[in-house]
Amino acid sequence: MMPGGMNMNQMMKQVQKMQADMQKLQEEAEKATYEASAGGGAVIVKVSGKKEIISINLDPSVVDPEDVEMLQDLILVCVNEAMRTAEEAVSKEMGKVTGGMNIPGLF
């Protein structure tokens, strides 16, 4: 018997269930999309749970050849926020499966 009264078979079954749950979560997270906007909705970025940019939408009013830097800043802010949103959502869901344990290499 292991500490806490759990035998090795029980522990292995729990580990296998956790692995299956994590695999399912990873597949679902990769299909999910996350969105962020900047400049009052002038720039909208969508990313996947795989942290890949799906789309960038620009309101024509922010495309000013005289102020390219502002547009670049809005895009950077928006992309970073969308990525952060995806990361937080995936981490939150993963925490439900792992019981809050931080397991290196997961997402």
C-alpha cells in the first residue's frame, strides 16, 4: 500500500484518467477561438487555442498612411491581449483536470 491507503492500481487508473482528460481538453482548446480588440474595436484579432492568429480585422478608419505607428501599436496590443486570453483560458481549464498542479510542458 502507498501513503494515504491508495494501492498502485488505483493510482495508475487515476493517472490514466487524468491523461485522457488532459488529451480531451487539449483537443477542445485547440478548436476554441479567442478574441481581443483595441482602439474601441478598430482592430480585432482572433487566435486559436493553439496560439495561432486566425484573423485580424481593421476598421478602415485606422488605416492612415500618415500614422502607421499607431496602427502597428494597436495591432501589437490586440494580438498580445488575444494570446493572453487564450493562455489564461487554457490554463484555467487545465487546472481543473490537474487539480491546480503546475505540470511543466503542458501548454
